[in-house]
Amino acid sequence: MKNTTRRKFLQLVQAGAAISTLPTTHAALADPGPLTLWYKQPAVKWEEALAIGNGRLGAMIFGGVEKERLQLNEITVWSGKLEKSADRKKSYKQVSEIRKMIEEGKYVDAGKAMSTHMTCEKGGRFGRDSYGSYQTLGDLNLEFASIAGEVTNYRRWLDINQATAGVTFEAGGKVWTRELISSAVDQVIAVRIACSAKGSVTFNANLSRIKWAETKQTGPNQLTMTGTSLGQTDDLQFEAQLRVVTQGGTLSIVDGRINVKDADEATLFIAAGTDYILDFAKEYKGADPHAAVSATMEKAVKRSFAKIMSDHVKDHQRYFQRVAIDLGQSSNALLPTDERLRKFSAGEDDPMLISLFCQFGRYLLISSSRPENLLPSNSQGIWGDGLSLPWGADYKSNINFQMNYWPVETANLSECHTPMLRLIQANVEPGKLTAKAYFDAPGWMQAYTTNPWGWTAPGPGVPWGPFFLGGAWTAQHLWEHYSFNRDRNYLRAVYPVMKGAAEACLHVLIPDENGQLITSPSTSPENRFKTDDGQNSFVCAGTATERQIAWELFNNTIMASWTLKMDDDFRKKIEEAKAKIRPPEIGRGGQLMEWGKDWDLNSAEPKHRHISHLFALHPGRQISPHRTPQLAEAVKVTLNTRGDQSTGWSQAWKINCWARLHDGDHALKLIREQLKAVETTTTNYARGGGTYFNLFDAHPPFQIDGNFGAVSGINEMLLQSHLIAEDPSSQLEESYILHFLPALPSSWLKGGIKGLRARGGVEVDLAWNEGKATSVNLRPSADGRWSLFAPKGQKVNGVQAGSKIIPMKQKSDGTLDVELKKGTAYKLMFALV
């Protein structure tokens, strides 16, 4: 960011200006601008291609000069189907025996019983049975006429501020241009191909797929590809249409290829759909997609590319431009993105790359999770090449599905939360069957993962399969969405879902030898333990993770009941149960204990990628330096033992954890680890995480939750609002603590962020210099009370609305209580302490 641009940004943040006034730069100009990914060469492999998406329809752009490939996706293109025999119907009859084995210390036997009785009956193997996998829709292949002369000034780019991508280069005295968008307004991918010299655009185009698809001519300038996910008539059906509109030249179709010759320019339109519907009662089978896809295409082709582009940019920016961030200047900012990533990996400083990475995560969330999506963003967003993707690219509910949506509220993209919330609600009915089958429980349960086909059963293997609190964990998002928006009509609609999850949890909790409530049998996602007498197993009584998730679920359901002033009897039940849940414990090594007993130091895998027992710190709120300092220190011991190097998503989780521990320098160290250039796609569970050159997160392979988790972590470094100031029973609404700059790294000397959202429903702008807040502006979207927590070394000296000073109340915890009104802008004043 140039000096003048940066000064203007900080001035606007301090003045509380509207986000749309911030300067932007179009990617096609000589200076790509701070919100552009760009490269001097085409992509060689998929992890170098650039992603566009409109929420459901995506493409990966390779950018070849004479051969271009657009790998296409549609969010509902999945293999698999509803598996009616997933649950083991009588498993609950085995639970008491497994509990007895655990009580007697027979952990190996208990593990064998879990594998036999508490896994799924049928299915669950990604891409190999009825469980299914996310799949590619297919490819748009373009072959251009031979380019005369040397190719120079090549650039492949993605402008995330405008959600536009393209390729430009020069050859033979001509400038060639391709512009690509995936429009949510028109529900098509549109590609414009042009040249500076008229009559120079010559190419052929076709649609293809690896398997189970057929492409036919369906009009004078249109191809249609139809097929099924696995080649059977009862599989998911899909359709993609390609239509080409030219200015000048000729167009013909021969052997399934559209041939354009000597045109001035050409516009390609792609529309696609499937017969999927999110309806358990109808077994997820809807109408043939042909009519809907055809109607979309007919509407789009009546509009010019310029109009489609203009409407697309406006639509994208109404989400994207809510937030702007400046973490400092970078001497490498004008280099191509891959060169910047290599230099950053080698230790060079580039705070603007971190800003770009943060905003790129927001771009990916907008592009893969529009409110109208039938399905949420999966573990690859909406982008994936192949018929059986890593781990099915599904919705792992033991961390990855949730991490996808960690930043959605703080990053001011609340509407994009909707597809996740919708899927949670859709899984209640199948989840009732799972709760009944495995625990004879009321309410609903979802185990470690889900898919579009209502899968709530455990997986087929151990230790990962029989984790039964995935649904309880996802239910946290139902409350979080309310806490940022305070829409009581929404809360009233989702309260039965929260209650159902709480009912199941309440049923499975049992007293331990001290009368405290635990789960048993109990697991910690994908991890194993070794007992003091040498037993290796994965199931015990009372893992920390499950206790913490139950505590969080009860806490949120209690607050929802108070807010809605309903269901008093049930609220009292879970209030009593919550008070009895065994709290987090510190082990003999000073660590936060993961298991029901102090076995952590025996672990054969002390650097395991999952840190599930830190749920109480993040994304939960049971542990904090502010209120439970000893437990917070125990979390530090655990994090240091686990180490920083891991999978990409695990590194992202640790960014959030160190931010919650108010250690900005360690959080930044994790950001540097995550922004380490990675090229391999070979699966690595222990280390090797980082970022591909297209800025996709590397597990490896690609998993998008690492991108989203990093955004959440950066937001947490600058603003936190998860702690509640007072018991909600004493007031109409919960009062959240706004903690400004809680984990600011020492190297981020000067900067600002505009448009973050905080709980309670308030938009926040922050600017700082030399580690101290210089301005904070608040814009509440609802009336409410907040407690203000100043950065270290400062205190809030006043709150002002225009010329009016707002009264504040000093509280015993050092925060200041203030009441704010919807629609009023407030400015905070600070003083040193």
C-alpha cells in the first residue's frame, strides 16, 4: 500500500468513514493493488490455479496461453445417497457394558467393544460407498489459435476486491485479454475473450468430465453436458450448459466443440445445476435440473458482459468492502504473489501479505457460502478436482466444519453463516435416529462428520469414528449467530434445535466417583492415550473435550432460554447439570488434561494435530487469562508441548488459541508458520502444513478450514468479545466485554482495521500506533450494554457520541460498563495508565 493510500486509510478509520470510501485499484492496471493475487506464468498444477465462485458455482483458472482449462464445480455435485442403514439400531444396549469395562480399567477391551458396537452399521467410507464424496462438475477446455511471436508481459490475476480474474499478455504486437467472473446475480460463470486487434479471436471450446457424462450440441452456439455422479440412473443428476456469443467472425459446432474464428471478442456463459434438494423426507432428490439451468442461461445471455460484470462487482463488494485492514507496509508488495510467499517463508517481513491472506479468506467465504446456498462451504469450499476428494471434502464436525465458519461473524459476513445453520437444522431428523440407536437418548446427535445425505452416524473406524458430540459442537454456531445479531425471531426458530442437542447431552452425562458429571464412553477426536500401566486405547471416562462441549452447549441454551423467557423447567435442569460438569483439570506436567485421567505425558504422539481439549479456550469461553489464569497457564503448557508445526488447519487453531491467551507475538509466529510455501499434496498428518502459491491452505493436501481459521485468528488478535460481563439472568440481554487489541504483536507498530463485528451486535473500527489504540469507533446495530476493556497500558477515558459524553460505570474487573443505542456512532477516548 502506497504511503498516501495508507495515510488515507488510517485517517478514514479514525474518522469512522464508510468502508466504500476506501481506495481500490483494478487488477488489470500496471499496479496490481493490495487486494490482488497475481503471477507471471500460468498454473502448472491445480494448487496454483486461481479460484472464483458465486457461492455454489466455482472455477479454477489455470491461465494457459494457447490452452486454457477451467476446472468447474457446483456445490451439490456429490456422489452417495441417503444411507438408511448407517446407525446400529441396538447399540445403546452395549453402553452399560462398555462403561463397566472402563470403570474396571479395561481400556483395550472397551476400545474393541467401541469398534464393534459404536461405529456405523453401513457406509461411511469417503467416495467408496453410499457416504459419497464431493466431485468435480467437469472442465471447460479452450484451445486458441497459435500465437505469433514471443509472449511478453504475461499476467494471471485475481482481484479479490472485485471478485474478478483474468489473463493478459502481449504477442505479435497484440494484447490478449481474458476476464472471468462467477456471478451470484446472474448465477453463471462468464468469460470474456478479447484482443486489441479486431478479428484476432480464434479458439475452440468444449465441456468434458472424467467419467459419467455426455456432451451434446443443444443449439447453434450451445453445448450441454449431462451426467450422474457415479453413472447410475438413481445417482445425483447434473447438467451444465455452455453458450458462446461472439462479436464478428464465425461460429460453428463440430464434433462436440464450439469453434470461433476471427472474432473481435467472445463471451462464454456457463450455467449448471443438479437434482439435489436439502430435504431428508424426500431423500434429497429433487426435480431434473434441465428446466432451471435453461432458464438461468436464457436470462443471462440477454445481458451484456459489461452489465453482468458491473452488477457482479457491486454485489460482491456489498459483502467484501465491509472490512478493510492495514497491518503495515511491505517492500515486497509489488512482487508476484508466489515470489512474496517464497520470500516470506524465507524470513522476510511482509505485513501486507498477511493482510492479503486475511482478506483472501473473506473472499473465499463469500465465494463458497452465499446465503442462498443449498449446502455450506465444505472442506475444500466449493473447489475440488476429481471424483473422490481427500476425506470426501465433507463436513468434519470434530473441528473442520466449525472452523470453516469461525470468522463468519467477526469478519462481518453474517449472512454467509446461513448455509451452515441450515444444514445443522436439517440434520435434526436423522440425528434423532442416531441418538436413539446409540444411547436411547431424546433429542438429536451427530457424530464426527456429516455430508449432504443426512449422515449423523459415527464413522466405520476408530479412534475417529465414535465421537458423538459433533452435533453439540456445531450447535454452538446457532447461538453465535444470534449473539452477533440479536434477532429474537431467529433465536426462537433455532431454540428447539439447541434444546434437542442439549437433551441428548443431558441424557449421556453420568456422575463420576465424586458426583461430577462426565460422558462415558468418551473420546477425544482422532487421538489415543497410553495409561500408566501401558494400555493403548482411545476410549475412557470423561474426556475434557466432551465435558467442555457439553458445558458450552448448556451455557448457550440457558442464555437462549433466558432471552426468550421460555422453557423455565428445562433451563433449570441444565443449569443444575452445568454446575456439576467436571471442570477442566491441570495435570502433573502443568498441562491441561485431555483425558479422564492424567495420562498426557505418556502419549506416543505428544505433538498430535488435534488440540480438542483446548475447546474451553477457543472456540469456547470457559477458560480465559482474565478469569481463569491458572487454567490459561496450563493451556500454554499444552500448546508448547504440542508445538507450532503441524497441519495447516491445526496451525490456524493455534493462532486463535494464542490470541485468546493475549500473546500476539506467538500468534504471529503461527501465522508465519501457516504462510510457509508448500508445494507437495502428499497427505501429512504430523507436519508440513502451510500455504500453496494460490494462497490455499495446505494440510497438506488442500483444506480450506486453514484459510478460514487464520482469518478468525487475526480477528481475535485485534478484537475479542466472547466473554460475558454478567449473568444473563440479571438483565434483559447478555452484556459482552469488548477487548480492544488483546493480542497485538510487537512488530505491528502502526495499523488499523475497519468493520469488524463484535457480539451484542456492534461494528468496530480500530487504529493503533506504537502498540497503543489511537482511535476506536463503535456502531451498534442493536440497543445494548457492553463492557469496555482497553489495550494493555491504556484505559478508556471517555465515550462520545458527537459532542455528547456518554456515562460509564467502573466495574470491579477493571472494565467500564456503557449503554449504547442502535444507529448512533460512538468514539472512544484513551489515556495511558
